[in-house]
Amino acid sequence: MTQLTTDNCQLTAAHPAAATSEDRMLIVFIGPPGAGKGTQSKRLLDYLGISPLSTSEMLRQARAAGGSLGNLASQYMDNGRLVPDPLVLALVAEKLQEPQFATGCLFDGFPRTLQQARSLDESLARRGTPLDLALEMRADEDVLVARMLRRASAEKRVDDNPQTIAHRMEVYRQQTAPLIDYYRFQGILSVIDAIGTPDEVFERIKAAVDKRRARP
């Protein structure tokens, strides 16, 4: 197996001819299971005209395409191992060179942990394209659990039961919830009330995004 080092897994890439900071939006979406991130992220992508950057899809594409980073990722994925954060970040830096990300992106599924968030910030800072906004979808956990159970019953989702939902909530509390204070300290966190109709929630998201875009 190829040894993962900073030599063969460089986080920095050639600086793109990026859009201006006024035009570009790099956003992280945070929220517990059942908060409606999937529904609202699609609306936000359309509203801003930006593309999603899904790390799971990115890894699948990298493995299929080959190349030095893709082949290295394949060695981990083919053996059922998690791809290390430095390699994921190197692939993110490479992906951000593509034209569809010139005006920004919505990070999907990453970062999930505090260490990933710090590493992502370091990588983006080296590119001169820091995150603009972290959106936290917030709602009472009991309300979200009830919402997911209703959806599971209506859609016959046998894998969404009280036990699996409780486990997903616990993973979120332990791994992802610490990101909230991290981004709040940076001054880029915006808390969104996730309770209401999809239209009501999206109006709150638009207001937060527009407020951020209006800053000098």
C-alpha cells in the first residue's frame, strides 16, 4: 500500500481564478437527523446558483477516475477502511478547481467532526477562500424523533426505528454538535429554526444568507 504522506497527499492546489468574495459563497450545513437539511439544501443550491460538494460522491468519482489521489483513496475504500482526513481534504482542494465551484459550494457530509472542521479551514485559508457561513438547523430532539418516526411509518422505512434514530442522534451529539461552538466563535454561525413548513424554514435560511452576503 502507498504510504500516506504530505508529499503524495498535498492539501494545497493551484489557486483558481475564483469569483470575487462578494459573489462566492462557501457554506457548511449542520443539523441533527430529521432537521430537513436535505430538503433545504436543494432549495439553497437553486437560490444561490452554487453546486453541492458531497464527499461521499467525490470519493466514488475519484476512485473511478484513478489518478494519484483517486488510486490512494481506492486502497482504503477497497479494504473497507475510512479514507484519512488529509486525503479527503486533498481531494476537496482538487475538486474545488472545477468550474462549477467557481461561485462557491455547499459542503455535503463534511465536516462531521471538530478535527475535520479545523483541517478544512486550514486548507481553505491556504487557498484564500475561507468559509462564508455555517448554517445550523436547530429543533427540539423530541420533535425531530417524532417527525422521523411518522415519516418511517408513512414511507415504510423499516431501518428508521426508535433504536436506530436514537443512535444517529447520539452520534450527532458526540461528533458534529461541537462544530456549533467552533463556528460560533469564528462569527460565521447562523442558527435556523427548523420547525415550520418548508417554505417558512427556507425564508429563514434566505434571510441568514442574504444578511451574510450583505456584509462588506
